[in-house]
Amino acid sequence: MTLPDKSVASVVDVAWLARHLPESVILDATAVLPAPEFDGDYRLESGLDRWREAHIPGSRHTDLVGEFSTHPAAQHFTHLAPEALAELLGRYGSAAGRDVVLYDTGGGIWAARLWWSLRAVGIPAAVLDGGLDAWRAAGHPVVSGDEAVALQNPDTSTEFVIESGLDAWADADEVAAISTGSAPGTLVCALGRDQFLGTAPTRYTRRGHIPNSLNLPARSLIASDTGLLAADEHLRETVRPLIDAPGPVVVYCGGGISAALLALGLVRAGRDDVKIYDGSLEEWTADPTRPVGIAEH
């Protein structure tokens, strides 16, 4: 790998990608999930049409809605089994020894989700800071249409070595145990404050949050003036309430997407015991026996 950051929390800027464009595998992870206008308003679609409109030259669209999630599954975006994920990446031109760079048009949440899935099985990748917006703002070209991608010297003789030692995912039982205090850990909701409090519409079964959760919106890690991930010093200050919190730190949101951006920030800030509750509120609120917390009026 030639990625400048060999850590598991790799982020590259557009200048780095511009220099390494020909030899990199570039994956656009965009999906479209509009904010709900009323309770139960769940509208989801692939970001393929957005990729067709404009994308980084040589990139390919990865369908997180479809083939990069397990089907059938009770929740959207359920992560793939490690072997299935590695095989799928191979079809996208990825092979051991090639740089994999992920980007999106959604502020980084979708790229972070794919990054987390790859990190969970030991496949190194980097998130492009600022995504397509930063690429365009820097004056780099974009292309449109169903561009045929010619792979640059793909190393098809090597296969990914799948690692299973990283405990990257939490299930509902583990979350319930942390929530009730019967197991150690810290729960963190990565949704906005209004969604956390239950004062805004939700696309899921019930409004609110998992009891005894902290709230740190994932979007707070993105600088409002640049659209870039906060610089390391500011990032550590943003996540400071969680740096010394009891572990493991289990992050969740509605469907495990915004949670991935927060997980990326936490790992970059030095926490190595982070998990994502993959089912998140979509699973939790669908079970009427699971309590939710809402704002008191």
C-alpha cells in the first residue's frame, strides 16, 4: 500500500488522490436517504444516478443499498459476511496491494460506512476528505455517464487476507446490557440532537434514543465552512467527552451509517475499542419490548 496513513483510520485529501489517481481503486459509496418529513417516511435509493451525473475519473459506484448489504435481512444496510465482501471487492478491481479510496456526495457518512466494513475484516482503505465536493472545489475534473473503467495493472494473483480478530459490530443484546448497566460500555447516538430527543420525525418505528445513551452528532465532526473532517486537534476536542468514557464505545444512529462517520472520528482520535450497532434504531425501535428515551415536555 502507498496510502500515507497506514493506520486503520486512514483519510486522504484531494491533492494526494490527484497524484495517485491512475493506480488507485476509487469507489463512490453514495446512497440517497432524505430526511423524514413525517414519522415512518423511509425513502432510500442507490446513488448510481448521482454517480452517472458526475464522478471522479476512473471511479466506480458501489451500491450500499443493494449488493454491499446482506439480503434478505430484517434491517437495511446489514453488513456482509467477510468472505462475501472480499469477493465483491475483487469484482470491483480491488486486490491486495492496491490503494482503495472511498468517497461520496453525502458529507462522508457513506464512505465511512464502507470504510468501517472493510476495516472490520482487515482490508485497508482511505476515505477521501470532503468527497466529490472537495475534489471539484480543488479544480479537478469530473466525468459523467457510464464510464468504462480500465483497471490499471490489477493484481489478480493475490487475494485479500480476511482478518476476524477485530470486534467491530455490536448486536441488540450487547446494547441492551450496556443500556441497563449490566455490562460495561458507553452508548453514543450519532444522530442530530432533535432526532436524539425525539422532537423531529423519524423514519423508524418510534422516536427517541436508546436509554442511557450519550449524544454526539456525527455531522459535528465536519467543519461547516469547508466540508472537511475536522483537523486532528479540533477532532480530539469534539470527541473529548468520549475519550475517557468506559469501553467499549458502541455508536449507533438510525441504520449504522452516520454512526460510521463518528466511529471514524473516534478511532482517529485514539479509541481502539469502538463498535457499531449495525441494527441501530431501525432494529431497536421495531421491538416494542425495547425502551426508548425521548425529551420530556
